[in-house]
Amino acid sequence: MSKRWQTWAVAGAAVGMAGAILWQRRQQQATHQDTTPFSTKYGPWAIVTGAARAEGIGYGFARHLAGRQINLVLVDILADELEARAAELRRNYLVKVRPVALDLGQPDFINRLLAETDGLDIGLLICNHMYTPSDTPPILDMPLEMHHRMLDINARAYTTLAHTYGRQMVNKGRGGIILVSSGAGMRGTAYTGAYSANKAYQFMFGEALWYELLGSGVDVLVLAPGLTRTQGDALDNYPAFMMMDVEPVVTETLAGLGQKHLVIPGPVNKLLEVLSARFMSRRQAVMTTGKLMAQGLQKE
Ligand SMILES: NC(=O)c1ccc[n+]([C@@H]2O[C@H](COP(=O)([O-])OP(=O)(O)OC[C@H]3O[C@@H](n4cnc5c(N)ncnc54)[C@H](OP(=O)(O)O)[C@@H]3O)[C@@H](O)[C@H]2O)c1
């Protein structure tokens, strides 16, 4: 056999072997797939924060969970809207719903929430709430007190919730935690810099927690949505092809729980992430994102 043919034969054998190993791995994963029903694993109660707005992602999660007959503790700062959402869910899905109106930026909020959830078997925690000022000032133009309040709501509260209910779940040996971060948490995002930094905190916290809880029976997942239609006309200046509806974001995330550690929903967001991470330097990606934000928020 010529040298050329020998090289082809070795390369072919290597590819064949790699294929066989991958196939065997897939088969092993398939046989180890957890067949426990969703509501048994992540029920009978779930907490969803930031669930008051009818068009929001939090309420999207609440609807899907109610559809799977999981009872809900809904937390938000908007008391009246929360009561309205709770009534809708009870009426449409015949589940139990406890609306808890809370400012998650208050240092002692967890005592109130623990009292409200006392005796409930919480199988799923979805940290979804967020606060960012609607005029999205540049970092140094935003008052320092506002930076601190955002850290309390978006970083401190996420930590407190995941720590408190995560420990309960680990003790039971089952459960799930979804941390709703953002594509803005993957790189510095100008004109919403504080939000971007808060989202990066949630992202790293969630990924690390996912690894640390492997084998504990508690599944952790970070959700990093791109632009999602939840804010009325506030996002109208961004390119339309980048926008997603709430439904597919929620469906893909719940399908990924227990399977994946990260969901970047939708093909466009996935493609944009590959382009930014693999085909641009980090500096180029920050520049491109900054220009997009300047256009979307009409800043420059
Ligand atoms: N929509 C998007 O394009 C997009 C993109 C990427 C990531 N995300 C993330 O997805 C999640 C849901 O976003 P969404 O667009 O669906 O927003 P949303 O409907 O506005 O949900 C956030 C909820 O959290 C509430 N909240 C604010 N401060 C609070 C506090 N101190 N205590 C308790 N609740 C408080 C908000 O009330 P107020 O309205 O009164 O502030 C609001 O009801 C967020 O974590 C967001 O960062 C959204």
C-alpha cells in the first residue's frame, strides 16, 4: 500500500472509531435518561419571582408550570398585578397559587418568603425578577444608590433565594433551580452596564452552582435570553429579526432543565452568540454590542 493510501486508511479508522465512541456515549446517555415525570421531580410547588406582568417571561413560566399541575408561589413587587395573575392561573388551570407581594431588594425579604412557604414542598425555584431603570443611564451618570439597589435586587436576592431553597432541595435530594440571566451577561453591554454586570453575576453564579450540584439530584440551569417581546414598544428600535416571543423561550428552557446547564433560546440568539464568541475578539464583540445598544436605546 502506498504511503498516501496508508494515511487515508489511518484517518478513516480514526474517524470511524470516534464515531463509534460518540454513538456509544449517546446510547449510554439515552439509557440513563431520567424518566421521572416533570411534576414529580420539580413539584408539587414552584416559586417564580418577577411573575406579575401578563406579558413577562416569569408569567410565561408560571402558565407552563400550572399547565403541568404544579402549584405556584408567585413573587413580585407589583401587588395588584400579582393578584390578577394568580386569579387567572387558579381559574384556567385549577392549581393552588400564593401571590406574595415583596420588594426583593429589602435585606430581610427572605424571612417573609420563608414564612409564606412554610410547610410547602418547593421542587422548583425560578429566579426571574430584575430591576433596571427605564431611562438606562450610562454607568457614571446613574446615582451610586441606584447601583447598590440593583445589586441588592439582581445579585443579592438571587443569591439568597438560590442558597435558601437550594439547601432545602439538596436535603431532599431533588429539585430544580433556573436562574434567568441574559445575553447581556455574557459581555459588557454599554448603556445598560449595571444590568449587564448584574446579569454576569447571575450567569457565573448559576454555572458554578450547576457544577457543584451535579449528582445531588438538584438540576441547575442558566437561561440567557436575547431580546424578548415583554416590554411593549420599548424594544422597537432593535432589529426585528432579533426579537423572540415568550412562549418559545419558556418551552425551550423547561425542556432543557435536567439536560443542559445553559439555554440560549432560539436559533438567532445561538447564531449571534457563536459569531460573537468565535469570530470576533472580545473587544470587537463589546464594540458591536455597544453600537447595537446605542441604536436600540437611541443614545448616540
Ligand atoms: N425581555 C427581554 O428582552 C429580556 C432579555 C434578556 C433577559 N431578560 C430577563 O428575563 C427576566 C424577565 O424579564 P421580563 O422582560 O419578562 O421583565 P418583567 O416582566 O418586567 O419582569 C420583571 C419583574 O420583576 C419585578 N421587580 C422589579 N423589582 C423588583 C423587586 N425589588 N422585588 C420584586 N420584584 C421586582 C418587576 O416589577 P417592575 O416592572 O415594577 O420593575 C417585574 O414585574 C429578567 O430577569 C430579565 O433580565 C429579559
